[in-house]
Amino acid sequence: MANGSATVADDGARADLRDIADEYAFVRDTDAGTEGYYSLTVTGNGSSVRAEPVSIARVANATAERAPRYAALSAAERRTVDPLLDNATADGEGYRPRVNDPYADRLPTAIRKGDTLYSVYTTGHVDDFGPGFGGFVVGLGVAALGVVLVLVGGGLYASER
């Protein structure tokens, strides 16, 4: 990225570069001294790579243009997206699907509904205590009862020997 262009002889690296160029319009580099977004051009069957710096506005505009339109989604996709968009707030918890609820698995993504562009992404937290916190407390009680029964059974076994 720092030099702006490079050539590659390795067939595996050339294939990777072709795949990256096919999949992504822009790449991001965070190495020292080159942080930013770049437009990547791969030529010569992947042997030559050119990276041109682009502004964040250009990346944002391209992302907005490529975002799927809500009206073009299938009924099943809409059932998945509706809870996400209905709970979309900048400061809220967002949508947390329950066990059998649909969820989006290709994230992050953008969705355009009407004049609004939504950025849908996951946040990292683990919350798998069964059906709510009450289920967790009941589970602790059952586990404690199991431990007590094992101890009582072991005591009875030891006392009869």
C-alpha cells in the first residue's frame, strides 16, 4: 500500500489477489504510515496490483449504492430483517434473537429501506443461559441439588462399608 503498486510471481498469491479484487471494491490498510482506504486494481492475471488512496466519502457512497433495497428482499429475508430494523437505534441494545428466531448471518451489511440506510452488524456478547435469567437460576438450583444428592449417596455408601 505504501508504494502504490507491486508485482507478484507466486500463483497462489495471484489467485488470492484476483479473488480479493473480484469481491471487494475497496480495501483498508492499517499498517503504520498507510492507514486508509484504497481502490485496488489487479491486472496481468493477478501478477500486478495497484492501490490508489480514496476518500471515506467515496467508500461510503459506493457502499450506499450497492446496499440491497428492502423492497427487493424475499418474504423470508424481510422476516429476518424486520426485527433488526424495528429495533435499530443508535443507543439501544438492538435486536437479540431468541432461540428459534431468524437471524442475519452475513454481517456486517447495509440495508436501504426508503430513504434510510441501515448498517447492520453484530456486537460481541454471550447470553446463553436458556430461557432468560430465570432459567439460569433454576439451572443453578438443579445443579446444587445434584451435588447434594451425590454427597449424600457417597456418605451412605461409605458408612455401610
